[in-house]
Amino acid sequence: MVNEFEVKKQICDIGKRIYNRNMVAANDGNISVKISDTEWLCTPTGVSKGFMTPEFICKVDSKGNVIQANPGFKPSSEIKMHMRVYEKRPDVGAVVHAHPMYGTAFAIAGIPLTQPIMPEAVIALGCVPIAEYGTPSTMEIPDNLEKYLPYFDAVLLENHGALTWSTDLNAAYMKMESLEFYAELLYKSKVLGGPKEFDKENIKKLYEIRRKFGMPGKHPASICLNKGETNCHNCGGSCKHEDYKQFPGYQYDFVGGEAAPASADAELVAKITQQVIAQLGLK
């Protein structure tokens, strides 16, 4: 049985992390966690995520309607966005929305995070597309987000911020950290003359490592058929969701002609990274 108080404390802890890492300002951002098939805990509106305590946290149903909230608190106005993720991705247990500085800069500039520049990003995060702009607190955002949900575990929100999701709250937050780290490295490498990207053969090796370890979540791997390219990381982010062929629970490998189940332990990332670096001769 889920200990709701412990989950509330964890939400507050993650709120402090995103605030202390400058991923949000003032009252920005929101967090939610699934605690049963019919109940979710979420952060309240109008409150700094860096200064929450468990009594701030609200409980909602699948429509975002309040089940329980202490006086003076009500769910985030962006809860609609979270609930769309849970509706379309039953494997998801938590969602994090923030405005990380570098990631949001890319979202404002209209540049998706698709360049293959580091093993960890290619394997664990995958491509990060940009969901079209929607007015905050309306159904525009979840509607524009929906087409990306079957294929990705993170998106940039055009002129807005970033959204990540995963099996549990810690994993969802770690994807936000990875997204921001990736964006910062990409930005700084551009200042230094442009990043050196992995070629297609090395990307294929990284995809194969991901398949071998059966990591959880969705990952475009090599399903991108845009403009005849062989994988998502070489399409320059210009792919559209119509180019994908959905097969729930599997990741396609059009290069090798195989499909692999998408399930396993996210904590394997560190071990995988070490093996990747060794295989690519980067040590």
C-alpha cells in the first residue's frame, strides 16, 4: 500500500531540487505522482516549489478534479497536461514540469534536442522534440502534447519549458536533469564552434546497448523514417509523428530488423554508460 505522506515528502524534496537548480522561478513548475489507478498527488498552484511542505500537496482524480486539498490550496492549473500523459502512457508513474534555463532557451528558439553528442543522452533520454505552443492552463497544451507521448519520455514545450515523465518520481526528475545537462552542453559546444556528433554507426551501437539492457519507457531508437534517414538522432528533429508506426510496448529497429521490449531497471544507466564509453574507446 502506498504511504501517501512519504510520497508527499518526496514531491516536496523534488520541488526543492528543481528550485535550487534554477529550473523554476517564483511559483513556476509542477509535479505529480500516481498513487493508484484512480488517484494522483500533485503540487498546488501559486506556490514556490522550493518551499513546499506535505500539507501543500493536493489529491486529484483522473480528470484533475480535487479529491482532497487543505484550505488555501488547489491543484496546479497545468494538471490537465499531466493527466493526458497518464491517460496515454499507463506505464508512467510520475510527471515533472519545469522551466530549466538551457532547455527552455532551446524551446524558445524552436530547436529540438536531437543532436547525438553524448552516450548518456542517446541511450537514456533519446530525442527531445518540441511540442507546439499552447496557452497555459488550457487544453491546447495536452492536445499538442498527445502525439508525442507514444514515442518519447521528454518534450520541450514551445516558448514555455520542458516536461518529463517516467516510472516513478525520481526517474522523471532525473530525466529533467539529463535534459537540462544535455541542453547546456549542446549550447556551450555551439559556442566553441559546434559539437562533434556521433556518426550513424556509433548511434546504432548505442541503440543496441539500450535494447540489450531493456530500459523502461519509450525511446525512438531507429524508428524515424523521415527523409529516408535510419534513426531519430540523424533526422535533425524535423520528423513528424505521422512518420512513426506504433507498436505498443516495443521499440523498432529498422536497421537490424528487430524489435525489443521496452522494460527494465532505470538504475542500470550508470553501468551502461561505463560500458558505452569503453566500447566507443572514449576513455
